[in-house]
Amino acid sequence: MSAATEPTAAPHVPDEAATAEDDTPLVEHSYDGIREYDNPLPGWWAAVFWFTIVFAAGYWVYYHVADRGSSKEADYRSALADYESKRELRDAKDAANISEEALARGARDPKVLERGAAVFASRCASCHADKGQGLIGPNLTDLYQLHGDTRMDVYKTVSRGVPGTAMLAWSEQLPAPDVAAVAMFVSTLRGQQVAGKEAQGAPVPPFEP
């Protein structure tokens, strides 16, 4: 009985594309016997690279050598000065809608006072305590006042703040109706005499209901 013959594998024909010589030069170094082609960078990539170098050099000369461009700090100072220069116009516009009589009327409106109390609790209680008896800020329930003696004075203090103190200009952070409402609410605290921080400022009469 003759042994079965195993099929003979077809001879491997080398791929002409794989064996063709590549004219691309190889780099000198190798890693674990592996060498890489020395392919040049794409033209667009090289152009972007050189543009960034030229731009950086021009930026340095323009801003730091010639001192021609304005810095972010200078832009901020200019914008702040412009904002401050218009403060009087903004105050005059607000004052056109706010008066002693309007504040007094609002102080008798339960809905306005509810709104003002909510703003006071969220924004003012951290400095004036929950009942207005004073912590960092003065006691708002006694018969003394640091800045003026009228409801308009209270409104201006809330709206414009007090430079050099922790009292912020709330008109820069709150809508105008909220500023007015909290000023109306604060005016109702005068004379409640809640025990708290010692009196500050000048004596003032209680507001008429």
C-alpha cells in the first residue's frame, strides 16, 4: 500500500511592490533593529510652525519692547474708569423712579416686604444677622443710623454701598426692584430694638408707618 503524498505548497511569488526599492532615505539610528524613514514634514505643518515663531517674536516686540499694545490689566482699568464715570447717570436714572414717598408706600405693601425679606435673608443676614440686630454690619433695629436718616438714605446705602467697608453696592448685583424692596424692608426694622450689636452712628427718629 503506497503512502499518501502530501500536497505540495505553491511556491511563494514575491510581491513586486513589496520588494521594490524605496528611494526615501532612512535615519541613522535604530531601535531594536527597526529603522524609520526620514520623511519630511508636510508643507502646511512647517508653514504653521514658522508662522507661530514669527508671530511670537512680533508679539514680544510689539507689547514688551515697543510697549505699543495695551495689556489686559490696562483694558480692565479703562473699562472700570468708564463704568465709574457713568455711575452718576445710573444713580440719577434710578432716583427718577425712587422717592421717599415711594419707599414709604412700599414699606406698607406686604408683597413688597415679603420680597425684601427674602432678599435680606439671602444677601444681608450674613453681615446684619437674621433679624437685623447686627454682626459685621451695624444693628438695623435700633434708633441710630450711620449714613443719613431718611428712607432714601437707606436706599442709597443699599444701592451704592459704602466704599472702604464690607457694604457692597447691591445695585451692581441685584435687579433694581430687589434693591428697592430690600431697602423698604430694612426701613421697617428701625425701632424694633432687637438686642444685638451696640449702637453706631447718629440718633434718628423712627420711621412713620
